[in-house]
Amino acid sequence: MMKKNPLSFQLNPDDFLPATEEERKSLVQLRPSVSFWKDAMRRLRKNKIAMVSLCVILVVMIFAFVIPSFYPYKYEQQIKGAVYLSPMTFSADEQARIAAGEKLFPHILGTDNLGRDYAIRVMMGSRISLLVGLIASAIILLIGSVYGSVAGYFGGVTDLIMMRIVDIIYTVPDILLIVLLSFSLKKPMAALALKPGFQWIQTVGVNLISIFIVFALLYWVGMARIVRSQILTLKQSEYVTAARALGAGSGRIIRKHLLTNCIGTLIVTTTLQIPSSIFTESFLSFLGLGVAIPMPSLGSLASDGLNGLNSYPYLLLAPALLISLIILSFNLFGDGLRDAFDPKMKS
């Protein structure tokens, strides 16, 4: 040990001695540094309810998009003498074919009033409902994020006018608009469907196109308000001021800095919007404003099953349970994402 004069301004040599083993252990970090995304995924994996919900969503996706590819029946196929069969049964003609040595796949959920296998119709109905939910949520995300970010970034009179437009759109009755669009678009869409490359319009139907138009016109306002509130906070940050001082344009700041830092909120809000869109489509299909016949959706299947509720309850039970399962799983998974992406929920 080297002694030092207490009145001297020289540095103490003892301060530069190698650290002892105990001092080194005290400097070890309690937890390795991780990025925001890795930390969010770690917390999401710890949420058992959210992970179970994700597994259910994946199973439903396989049920709706994979199994119909090799299922032996088609959703529009009518089987002679197979009207209102109970689950796991065969018609008289099919029983005769089985007696002759032919192997036939059973009707797992029975058949409907036209002799169509109900299991494949539930699968296709799930596919339509999921596609509507995903596409509608993507439309809402695109329009709502752009509109809300512009309103929040520019503020002032621009924000005032844009948000008053949002308040007006909130008052528009969506069901009435869908009915009006369905009738007004019927003739133009029918004429367009006769042209090459537009035959898909006949398959999905004018009502479904009307639903997408209404989602694009009305349902983005909630997303716009959420994004606007985030942008109003983030635009006061130092990195936005630095980007503006370096000459970055408003579009680049919104796209590269503000929306990028809102990505967690956007993911959570979009995930929670999917079950809302699926429920809206199912409700409209239940009222007869959904996909065109014979294309099924879960709402139209539930509407058809309601007519034979007393005699054939399974025709209503299957689509109703699947709608409930899909909406519940997406809501629980969305709650898990919200907890994972919220820094205040760290534990």
C-alpha cells in the first residue's frame, strides 16, 4: 500500500489497483440486457392463457385452411338421399356401397337439408369468417394508422377538422349502410362479374363486398383515435426534434420514427379488432347480408341451423360453438399481447 499526503492533489494509486474477486461479483448484472421485442416475447410465453389461445387459433387455422384440401367431400356437393343425416351416419345408398365393399368416409357432423356434408361446410365457413376478419382488420389498420398519425402529427386546425370528421362517422349506422350498398351495388357488380378476371365476384357475392366497403368507410375510426393519442405523445420526443433539425420531411418522420414506435400498440389493437370483425361478419351473415349461396360462413350456417333447432340442434351447435371459440381465443390472445407489449406490466 502506497501512502499519500492528504493535502496533495495527486491521484491515489490505490484507486487503480485490480479489483478483487468480491468486487467483480458485485458488478455482475442481475439479468442480461435484452431488446424490447425479446422481452415482450418472453413475457408472452409466460402467459399460459395467451399461449393456449394461440394454440387454439392455430388449430382452427389448420381446420379451416388445410383439412378441406384433402377432405373427401366438397362444400357444395349434394349427396342423393342424404338429407338431415345424423353425425357419423350414412345414407341408404352409401350403406349399399359399403356393403358392396366400397370404403366411404363418414359424415362427421351429419348433413344439412340439401344433403351436403356439414363438417366441410363448417370448415369453409370458418375459412370465410377468418379471412373476413383478417382482411377487414388489415384495412382498418392501414386507414386508421395513416389517418390518426397525420392528425396527431400536424395538430392544430388539421387535427381539429380531421377528428370532427371522425365524430361524424361514428354516428353513421353501419347496418343501414350495408343494406343500401348491397342494393346499389348489385347491378354494377353483376355486370362487372361477367368480364374476364372478375368472376370471383359471383363467388363471394355483392353483400360481402359491401361489408368490406363499410369496414373501409366506418370501422377505422377507433384505430385512428388510438394512433392519434400515441402520436401526440411521441412527437414531443427528442429523436423527432433531431430528425426535424436534420431536414427529415413529415412523411419520413411519421413513417420511420412515429409509427415504428407505435408498432406494439398497432399489433395489439389489430389483434383485438379481428374478433370484432369476425363477429360483425357472422352477425350480418346471420341476417342474410353475408356471402353468396352456396358459399357458407359461420353466421349463415347458424342462421340455417336455427330453422331446424328442435329436430337437428347440431346444425346450430357446431357453428355457434366455433364462433364463440374463435372470438374468445383472439380476445384472450390480444389481452396477452397487450400485457406483453406494455412496459408497465414488467415483472
